[in-house]
Amino acid sequence: MSRSIPSAAPPVSVLMYHQVGPFAPPASHRAGYCHVRRFGAQMAWLRRFGYHVIGLDRLLDGLFGDTPLPPRAVVLTFDDGYENFREHAWPILRRHGFPATVFLVAERVGGRAEWLGDGQTRAALMGADTVRALHAEGVTFGSHTLSHPRLSRLEEADQRREIVDSKARLEDILGAEVRHFCYPYGDYDARSRNLVAEAGYASGLTCIRGAANTADNPLEIPRKAISYGDNLIGYLWKLHAKHARKDRGGAARAA
């Protein structure tokens, strides 16, 4: 699909979260955590001030189809599939009636986040029964590969396995189509992007910063990372001011 969004369309923020819970201030990797109190305040702000929280399919219809996007549109995404999403984030989202997409690492479902760096706890990931239960309650699940590698460093055959096989494995767990993909670390290249298309995903989400409207195609959707240190002022700044696209690396790779 080519980009067809009119220039006057309102900016859309696709927000990127990872873990949500009662965390002490992390010494590093702050974008990997959001304190549950701040998360609750952020969601309450969206509800109180009339933001429209939409799903990824609705976003694609607006960006690349003929369906107008509502003003103040926001998409909520959660990378890696942590167990604390079920415990802390989902009850808040359900209370407000907000949709969310969680990206799962297919071979690690029910395991731990072994890819986390030094100084980070290898947090528990949701098991298959939890994934199915949340899916029945309305959570959308996407693929975050099989094992959470840096895709651009892999041979094409290994990229294909990570991208294609993860879709099949998650569809076996869910008994439903998996339509959306997220590049681990935001690391990908043209081969990765083309394989995401070949596998039949409708979207690919990146770590390119900026409003989703700056996407040239549905396989390279920018997002805005929500970090542990973001108070409501910082949160609002990201929602209302950080719209300009900020690439890292080449056009087909965000590091």
C-alpha cells in the first residue's frame, strides 16, 4: 500500500509500552518500564479529555484507506508480552474500555525475557492460557518474532523463520489470525520489511519516533516510547508536540 493520508489529517500517536507495574526507579533502560500509578493517570487523562483510543486495524484504515481518523487518536501497544500486563495494565484498560495490542515473542510464551540486558530482571512472560483468555476479553496480539533477535544481523533464512514461523506459532495458540508485527529493538532492514509483507502481516511497527502519519507504508509505522520518567507533562508533550519523524539509521532500518 502507498501512503494516501491527507496532509490535514490530525496527528495520531502510537504509544509504545513494555512493562507496567510497581517498579522502583530503574538505573537504566527506563523506556522498558512504566509505573502502574503513572499508567493509571495516563489512561485517566486520555478518558477525561476526550482522546480516541483506537486499534491498529482502525489506524490502518485511516492512514491507508478511506476511513477518516478521529481527532486526538491514540493507539496503545505493549512489547514482549509480560505477565505484568495481565496483572496491572489490562484491568486499567478494561475499566476505560481501551483497546490494546500486545506483541508476543512466540518461542518465549510462558517463559522469561532472556534478552533483557545486564541489571534487568528476566521478567515473566504470559503463558498460552493467559494469552487465550486475554484474547477472548478483547486484547489484540501480534508477533514480536520467535526469539527477539536483531533482525538486520541475521541471514535471510533466519529472518524468514523469525518472521514467518512466529506468525504460524501464535496463530496456533490463539486460533485466530495474527495481523500485526513489531520489529524487536526497532532493528530491521529491507529484507525484514519485505518478509513481513510476504508473511501476510498488515502492519510492521518500528521504534522510529514520531506521529504515525509520517509513515510512508504500513510496514514502517513510527511510535512514541513511554518511559518510566514520564510524568503527565512529559506524557502530554509526547502526545502533542513530538510529531516530527525521527529516524535512526537508514530508511529501512531503525536502530
